[in-house]
Amino acid sequence: MASLMPSRIAAITQESFSSESLVKSLRPWQRRFALRQFLRWLTGGIITGLIVACLVLAISRFLPWATAHYWATGLAGICIIVALVVAIRYRPTLARAARLADKHLALQDRVGTAWELRDNTSSLAGLQRRDALKQLQKYRPGSAISLHPGRTTLITFGVAAILLILLLVLPNPMDAVLQQQATFQAHIAKQVSTIESIRKELQKQQGLSPTQQKAIDQTLRNLEGKLQQAKNETEAQQALAEAQAKIDQLRDPQSANRAQGTASASTALQNSSNANLNAAGKALASNNSKDLASALKNLASQANSMSASQRSQLAQQIESAANQANQNPSLSSALHQLAKSVADGNQSEVNDAANGVEAAAAQNAASQAQNNAFNQASQNLQQIANNLAASTDGSQNQNQAQTPGQAQKPGQGQGQGQSQNQGQGQSQGQGQNQSQGQGQGQSQNQGQGQGQGQGQGQGGSGGTNGAGKNQGKSEQVFVPGQIGSGGQSTQSNDNNNGVVESGNTVPYSQVIEQYDQMAHDAIDNSNVSPDMKDLVHDYFSTLEGQ
């Protein structure tokens, strides 16, 4: 019996329980475990994608996020793709399948040990493989390994899916904000296109120097960039105001004075009874250098044939025009020289003085052309600001309309919308339902009173069904005034009162120029809008003409 035991063990080991048999038996289990892992990772990726999408859509209900749906879809897709890649990349090997089979079937590491001893040819290893395969063959992978997801997984998936559907179906309160932003960006794009057209037109201006053209072009380019980055109308209007201020800084601060001096001299010459002086005045008014040269040439010829008394009378008329042109020093000096040479009867000096008048007029024409170019650019930017404000207010009023019967009562004085037309001088604005306001000045519901610059203006008239929420804004600009005699007076500036003692009486003509310069210096170094600056300039020009 003892001699038969080795032969019996050898016969058992020679049966079909080799390593190839073990591999063949583990293949179905490996595929089943791989499929279960793939489905689990795929389900987890889908659930994770749904949760991430819900989070993105939930955030979009508190913050205006135009691309939230795209981000939700993209992130959900990324979660699913990552899950699939991980499931395929880390699919179970035969060794792991053996350990999973032991764990799932409670085989007490039989299959795992058999896999580790698969290359061992000893009788004991063969017996161990035989026992492992025998136990493994009692089960079938399809019935032993379930592919159905657990209850927790199904509940989580259902909750996430329902939540996602609700977030997609229910109205998003941020949609109205996004629509307003889209409308605002459309208006901004339109205004940027207008600025681009203005920039190209200014490049063709003949009155601007290359340096000035380059500065304006760079200012407009920067404005386009700021407008494209603006998030609301306030930022856009601020960018427009800054661009207007920069363009205004490029102006010659004395160009307005020179133009006023030229206009005054032209008026004085046109009032002359001398036909040649009258023609010269008209030529100055129209900046017609050819007609001016012809008129001065005829004047020189006429003066050569006049008597001394006639020349003296003609010189007095020219001298009067020179005095009127005191705001244009070059023209005033040239006219003074012309008057002196006419009175002296020196033909050569008359011709030289006439050339000086022509040179001063040409300089003034060039300065006026530059000033007109700056004015045109500033007015175009103001028009853009007005158009942007009008379009924005129109879209807001659509969302804030009141029902009939909620109109304001007479006397409340609120106007719906804004007045967008520029202007100078005194104007009256009719508010809603008989409310009136008077002010001197410009559009955009700003006004300025004469003297201290106080006043108010409400532009436009409102309807009875809209919400009149836009009211005029007044900005006070204080201009120093002359304190006359007669006791004490009180000045008020920013709600601070001060007593001013009376001084000596001085002639009006001696102080107006000084106060004019003080006012110009004050507003040129401040953040006052260009229209306000023009208003103050015109005010003092009117005072000087009186």
C-alpha cells in the first residue's frame, strides 16, 4: 500500500489542473469583474456630472452667467469621460480577478494561492490548484456577480436628475439681467463703431497738426477699449467723460478769446462807413483770406489818395476795431499798426501793416479750424453719451412701467427720461404734469445759473404711465464776483458762509478781465465737463461785450 501512494499523487497531478487550466477558468471571471467595474465607474461619472451641472446651474441663479449651460454640459461630459478612462485604464488583471473571486465567493484565498503557485510543478501545488478550480467551478460569473446598481446609487441618481430638470425648467431670475447686459453690449458695440468712424474722419482734418491728430487718435482708441470693457452705463459714461476731458486739454486755451476778439473787430469794421473797411470786416468774419487781401489792398490805395483829415478819420475807425480786438493780441497789434500807418500816410508802412493783419487773420483762421475740430470731436462724443443714455433708459423704462392710474399728481415735477440735446443759454424744461424748472445750460438734466452757477433744469417731458425715476442733476460752479460798496455782504460756498467787508468802488472794465482769467484757470484745472466750461466761457464773453 505504501508503494502505491506516490503513483496515486502523480496521477492526480497529471490531470488537467495545470496553470493553463487556471488561466482559462479565470478569464470569464476577469471579464465579469471588468464589466462590473466599468458600469460602476460609468454610473459614478454620470451621477458626479449631474451633481456638478446642478451646482453650476444653481450658481447661475445668483450670478449673471451667460454661459452657465455650456459649462454645465461641458463639466458633466468631462466627469463621464474621466470615469470611462479610469475604468478602462485600471481594469482588473487575472491576479486581481483571482483575489476578487476569493473575496466575493468566500473561497478563503484558494484561487489567489493557486494563481501564485501556477508555475510550481510540485505535487502539493497541483493538489492546491485542483482544489481551487473545483471550488471555483461551482459558481457561474453571470449569476454570482450582479451588475445591478445599489439602492443608494439609484436614489442619488434620481435626486440629481430631478434637481437638474427643475433647474432647467424653472425660470431663472438672472435671465432678465443677462438680457439687459446683452442689450447694453449691443449698444456699446454700436457706439464703438461710431467712434471708429469719428476717428477715421478726424484723420482727414486739415486744421490739426500731426501731433494733435495722433493724440486724439490715441484717446479714441483707448476709449474704444474702455467701452468694450465697461460692465454698465456708469463706467461707459465715465470713460466718455474722461475722453472728452482729454480732448479738451488739447485745445489752445486762448483760441476762444482770439476768436471773440476777431469777431468783435469784424463787427466794428463792418459798422464802418468806409466800403473797404466794411469788406475787410466781412472777410474777417468769414475767414476769407482772398477777400481780406483784396480789401486791404484797396484800402491802401484809397488811403494814398486821401487828405490828412480823411486819413485821420479812417485811422480812428481802424483804431476802434483794434481796441475791440483786445482779446486777440496779434490782430489788435496789427490793426493798431495799420491805423498808425494810415494816419501817417506812409504807403510802405500801410502795406506792411496790411500784411500783418492778413497774417494775424490767417493765424486766427488756423486756430479756429483746430478749435472747430476739437469741438466736433467733443460734440460727437457727447452725442454718443446721449445715445447710450437714451437707449439704456429706454430698456430700463420698459421693465419699470407703471399701470394706468399710478401717474404722478400735478406739481410733483418728475420727468421721465432724460433730455439729451446740448445747448447753451437760458432754457426752460417742462417736467411731468405742469412742473417747471428754469436753468441756464446744457442737456443731460444739468443746469447752471448765472453768477454763482446755481440753478436746475429738468429736460424732457414724461408720460403718465412710466416710472419717472430720472431726475435732473445740478452741479454748482462758483465764479468769483465783485463785491460792491455799501456795508457788508455774505458769500456762500459749499454751505460755508463768510462776511466780506465792502471795498472801494472800481470800474467794471478793470476787473472783468481779471475775473475772466480766474474763472478760466479754475475750471480748466477741475473735473467740470466741457459743456460747463464752454458755458462759463460764453458767460464772461457776454459780460465783456456789454
